[in-house]
Amino acid sequence: MERVISTRGLLTLPPKPQLRPYLPLHTLRSRFPSAAAPVLCARAPASALHGLSCRETTPSIARPTASRDPERSLLYAGTWGKQRKVPIFRAGAAIPADGAGSAELGEKKPNFLGVEITTLKKIVPLGIMFFCILFNYTILRDTKDVLVVTAKGSSAEIIPFLKTWVNLPMAVGFMLLYTKLSNVLSKEALFYTVILPFIAFFGAFAFVLYPLRDAIHPTALSDKLLAALGPSFLGPVAILRIWSFCLFYVMAELWGSVVISVLFWGFANQITTVEEAKEFYPLFGLGANIALIFSGRTVKYFSNLRKNLGPGVDGWAISLKGMMSIVVLLGFVICAIYWGVNTFVVNDPSLPRSDRKKKEKPKLGMNESLKVLLSSRYVRDLATLVVAYGISINLVEVTWKSKLKAQFPSPNEYSSFMGDFSTATGIATFTMMLLGRLILRKFGWGVAAMITPTVLLLTGVGFFSLLLFGEPLVPLLGSLGMTPLLAAVYVGALQNIFSKSAKYSLFDPCKEMAYIPLDEEMKVKGKAAIDVVCNPLGKSGGALIQQFMILTFGSLANSTPYLGGILLVIVLAWLGAARSLDSQFSPLAKKELEKEKMREEKAKEPSIAADTDGLVAKEVKPRDNDSLHEPIASEDSTNGSPLKEKLASESESSSETSTGRSQ
């Protein structure tokens, strides 16, 4: 036995042995060795087996050649051509025979609530940063609507023109500037260069631009233009009339697309691993809705300050200063967290690194994208879902905000209602995200995909019915303490709340699931085509339709019946596309599931493996040349490399969690 242990080649010690405990192998062969095949290592002294694993093989031992190890041939003298059981000893680690140092064995990385401290050092700061960014975004989103809708000489009719002719060009220009800066500045310098101008602008707007609004806004020139062009051009002229408010509107929109999508998610993907992303990114989505709830309460609080102020005091100016002070303060908190993570976490060599490589997405032109869309019915149906949602939500939202101004003309009242609206949206979305998984599992993809258009259809019918046929309902609504206008505002609010919550919890997951059964080429090209054509068309389609209606019929109120009819047609087309897509998706999904099961069955090998802190025992088969086959156990076999390879194939699936981004 001593000869076996001292023989080179049979006992292979690592260059830097690690302290590991010896634990018995939990295989049937090790527990119940047959009498015909005695396990030689069982007769060895316990002190000699620390760090060793034993494999039992049945090779046909051929006569050694010159190429074989001469020392190994000494073990098998007189056994050439005979079958016999030969134990092979391996050392995954070595420890002293007397057990010294065993107290250090089995030491695990420190963790808290089952999560490693090294992971929490990254995830907790990212969660706080994400909460602050979403908290600010909700305040900014509610405030921008109050400014441009309730301003004197403006209305909700300004929103379609503002999105098309101001917001879109500035977004494109900003991204071009960002691309150039990214080639010049470091990642940290780029982060500060982008976020600090936002913080400075929002602070300057509340304390400088808004108090000077009467001096900097060209009111007289705007009145002359409106008189010359007619009331149909109220929206375009209002952009010039309240240009500082429009600039605030655009900066608030860019905060959502730049700070959330580009800065935060880019930083998160940079420092997290794939495993961490899969585990914690969904929690960021839930945290986004919690931020929505608390920020809604904050907007409500500052909007109600006007009630405690004396006459002649501009309550909205005070509310604006309070909310923008919070935005500036949390902006500096975001910068501080970013600095701290880069200083104390990113440069820590003990933390796991992200080994993800960004996938290169194909850049399809407009013509190529249209060819892809026209070539596949499946992709056309999926594109219809995306375009229909973008147009529908725009048609309803702008019309609802016009009625909201009629019901709450004061900025403080409007802002207070928007605070309640944001809180309700956060609660509904949080609840729907918890229920969405259950709905998908119990009722399937088809039902889940049709919930969002069904909600839009039912609430849309109620909303437009109250606007168009509300007079006969006056006695009934009066008994409930409401007017048709107030009832329409509440129904429109419910429509926006449930539509957005269903979108984040069901529509987005269903849309991403629909890509899975496609073959690789169509999966990549189809997604690229939808990104190029359908997303911009959905976002700008509703605004273009409203602009055409306003310029044709003179105002948004006169366009309401036609907008209701267009909404009905679009939602019905949406439902038809969802039903058609379900009839194609379900068979493809079943085939994909069957293929996955076949792959798993093929991947299984007839082996007996036991992995206990680096000790591996496997049944070894002889090679074709009947020579002794001695497999080499590597650390990869005990570090979960098959799992890593599987996760690598899904590397970018989790990092683009849309929930938080689309809030």
C-alpha cells in the first residue's frame, strides 16, 4: 500500500495544495463493495487516505511500452493480459495525517440572509441607487405634465407636438453627443458629465427660471402668432410661449431614457455577474414600484402645501422648490453611491467579475427591416402588438389629461391628483407583477397576452362613452356626488393605471417570450426589425394621429369621437393579432420544450459521480486499445462549469429587465 501511495502518477498532488476535509463517497459502489472486487483503498490506514479518492476500474492491462511510465509498470508485474480490479488513487487536496489544521476546513464565505457579503456589497448600493433614480423620475414625470398642461395659453394639445418636434430631436442629439463623449472620457467621468447637468438644471429651474417666467417667455409674440394662424395651432404656438416649461418636459423625459436606461443599467451590467443578475434584477423591478408609491405620496404632500399658505402666495412655486430640492439632493446621493461603489467595490479584487460579453445586435436598415416584417406572419403579429400598444396608450393618455385639466385647472390640484395617480399605479403594478407569473403558469401565454388589450378596450369604451354620452347619466352620477367630467377623469385614471400595470407585468414578458421559439436568424433579425420600425412607429404614431385630428377639427375636444373610433379599431386589431400569435406560439413552444428535453437526455452520461469538496469518483471505462485509462480530475469538474456554460448562453437575458426601465 505504501508503494502505491509513493508511486508518482497515481498520487497527483496539486502544486499549491488546499486544505480540504476527507468525506466518504456516497455511491453504492463505495458503500457496498462486492466480495469479488475488493476495494484496496479500504484497507489503507485512515491517515493515508486524507485528501484521496478511490476509483475502481476493470481495465485489460496490456504490456507496458517504452512510452508508458516505467514506475507505473512495476505495480502490475505478472498481471499482463489478466482482468483484475485496480484501485486508482487521486488527491484533490492534501492535509496532515494528524488532522492539524482541520479547524480551518469547510470555512464558508460570510453571508447574510443566505446571500454572500461580497454580492451584497454590489447589490445593496445598486438597489438604493435605482430607488433614488425612480423616485426622482416619478416626481419629474408628474411635474412636467402639470407645467405644460396647466400653463396659461397652453393645454394638453401641446403634448403631441412637443413629443414629435422637440423631444425626439433632442433625444437624438443627446445620444449623438453621448456617443462622442464615450470615446473621449472614462466611464466614471462620463457618468458625472451626463448626470450633473440634469441635477443643475432641475435646481436652476425651480429657483431661477420659474420665478422669472414672465420675463423670459415671449407672451406677446405668441399671441400675435396665434391670432394669425388660428386656434388650431394652439399646441405648436404654446411650445414657443412656455419654452422653459417645454425644456423641463424634455429634460424630465431624458432622465427616464438616459439616467435609467443608459447610466444605471450600463453600470449594473458592468459590475454584476450573470448569476447575480438572474437572482436580483427582478427585485429591482419590484423596488421600482415601491419608489413609485413613496414618490407619489411626496408629490401629494408638497402639492397640498397651498392649503396652509396665505392669500397672494404662489403655492405652486413653493411646491416646485420643495420637490426640486429633493430631486437635487437625491441626485447627489446617486453620485455619492456611484463614487463609493467604484472606489470600494469595483476595485476590490476579492469580488467576482462580470464576464459577460455584449452581444452585437445586427443593424438592419429600414428597407431590410420591412422585408423581415413582411416575410413572416409570426413577426408581423408580434409587430402589431408593439405598434398597437404604443398608439393606444398615447391616444387615451392625452385625451384624459385634457379632461384632467378641465376638472383640476389649478397646478396644485392637478399635481395632487397626479401624486395619488402615481401611488395607485405603483400599488397596482406591484400586485400585478406578483400575479403575472401565476397567470402565465395557470392560463398560458394566450390569455396573458390578451389581458392588456382587453383592459384597454373595456376602460376605453367607458371613458369615451362618458365623454360623448354623459348627459343622460347626470342624475345617476349626481346621486353619487359626481359629474360626467369627474367620472370620466376617474375612469380614465383607472384605464391608465390598469393598462400600465398590465403592460409591465404581462405585456412585456409575453412579448419577450414570443421570441423564444423562433430560430436564431429570425429571432435576431425579427427583434432588430421591431426595434427599428415598430417601437418608433408605436410611440410617434399616436402623436401624429392626434396632431392630424387637432389641425383638421380645430381642437382635441372636437376630435374626441374620431379618436374613440380609431382606438376601437386598433385594440380590436391588437386582440386579433394576439389570438393569431397564440395559435402559432403554442405549437412552437411545445416543440421547443421537446427539443430541450431531448438535449437534456443526450447530455446525461452513464457515470457515477460524487463531488465532495473536490473529491470525485467516477466509473472509468477502458480505452479501445485495452490500456489502463486514468482520467484526470480537474477543478473545473467541481466548480460547476457545465452550469456556467449554460448561463453563458443566456448571458444577456436578465440584464435587460424592462420593468424598471419602462417605469
